Amino acid sequence: MKRRNFIKTGLMGTAAISMAPTALLSRQDCNVTNNDILGPYWAENHPYRAILANIDEPGTRIHIAGTVKANDCETPIQNAIVDVWHANDDGCYTIFQECDSGNTDEDPYNLRGQMLTNENGEYAFESIWPGYYPGRPRHFHYKIKTPENLELVTQCYFLIDPEVDDSWIANHLGLVIPLEEGIDGLYGTFDIVMDEDGSQVSSDEHQSLIPQEPYLKNNYPNPFNNSTQIEFGITKLEYVSISVYDVSGKWIINIVDKKMLPGTHKLRWNGKNSLGNHVPSGNYLLVMRSGSLIRSRKILYLK
Ligand SMILES: [Fe+2]
């Protein structure tokens, strides 16, 4: 018998004689957390950290904490991955869009991070209050995955957001949270109840995240004038170097030069050389080396 089934069966066995009306009420109020759309801006490999926004990031600081629980709304789930990503104060998503923000150049994963729940199922993070983009209230995106491979994709909205009206609340039950003002910005609690009865179960996504063969995609955008995204994948833990050369073969910079985990990786090049100076407009060559693999792509930089 699975541990949670044991817990549920145990509770049901004593319910008839020991459960007070208030306890019954709270059990009736126990709902699994609703899912919500993933949206186009999730990325793999968000770094593990609890402070998602650089201290210089424009916006209102916000602190969110919560507990990931089993569907009895009581049993905490330890070591669940809580993956959070969100827009900056201007409604802009890093990696996918060019965003003016506190630290984009240094941190391509700005306003993105993963946490592991502790032994009490708790997670917490600090960031800035996500900004608006057309048609949507402020929101955090969440992707939660438990050690038993239950997965939930959802979002968290805010009661004090004037863009959240009654119909939004009705259509996003359990996903709209109150916020309070504290000494260092806003504070809120977003608890998550996983559905162990099936609707959130995902296939083993990790398998599909690891490509069958190593690859280097064409950079995007290309041509570019601010920064361009470089996506590549490797099939095993391996040393990877990706370097930029000019058309005469002169080395410009190493984008990456280290051992990396299997999977898909996304990096950016901002048109600067190893000394931090912008290179002239023109054609450049991106060269990836990993194990016996060598791949190259042409990049056009236009200032
Ligand atoms: Fe979004």
C-alpha cells in the first residue's frame, strides 16, 4: 500500500467516531490546487535559488511562502520541486524577450528559479511583484513536481490587483491570494495541494528533456542587435565549449566552457568580446564542441 493511501485509509477508519463537525467542514474545504496554463515562457534549467530578483530589479519586492501538501490537505510533501517564473515590472519575460531590468546581462535566468520543499513541505522565495502584460493580471507561474512524479502547472494571482475581478476569481478558484504589506514589500502565502488521484500525473518528462542526439540550434534572433539566444542539447554529463570567432578565425569569446548536465540548455550572447567590448557589426561563427561532436552556426550581428 502506498504511504498516502495508508494515511487516507487510516483517517477514514476513525472518521465516523472522532470527526467533529468543524473537522468535517475543513475536510470538505480541502480541494486540490487547480491547474492553469503553462504559457509560452517556461524554460528548462531554472537555477535553484530563493531570491529570483536582483536587488537592483525595478519593482515592488514581494515574499511568497507556502506548503506543498498531499490531497488530504495535511501531509507535507518533502523534496517537491517548485519552479517559479514571471514577468518583470514592465510585463517582460527574460530569455524570450529583451527586457530592461536590474541584471539581465549577468543573469539570463533573471526572475526565474526553482526551490525544493523542506521536510515540512515548505518553500519560500523573494522577487518583485510581476508586472502586467496585455490581457492578464499580475501573476507568478508555477510548475510543481513531486518525488513521485506528480506534476502541477498553475499560476498565482493577487486579490489586491485591480485587474482581478469577481469573474477572474470564479474562473481561478484557489489561485488568487491576499497580500499584506510588510517591512520589505508585500507578503503572501500560496499553498499547493497535489492531486494524487491522477489528473495531474505527467509522463516521465525528464526522459524527453534529454535529447536523443547532441545538437546546436540556429541562434535566435539572427541577425540580432542586442542579444541572441543559443540553444543546444547534450545526451550525457559532458564537457561543453561554445565559442564565437570572427570570419578571419580570430577567437572572440567563450560563451560556455565547462562540464554540463544532460538536457537542453539555453544561453545568450550579447555581442561582446572577452574584454566586455562590443564587437563590430558583421558575420561571426559559433562553434560548439562536446565530446567528439563539433557543430557550427553563422551569426550576423548588426549594431
Ligand atoms: Fe505569464
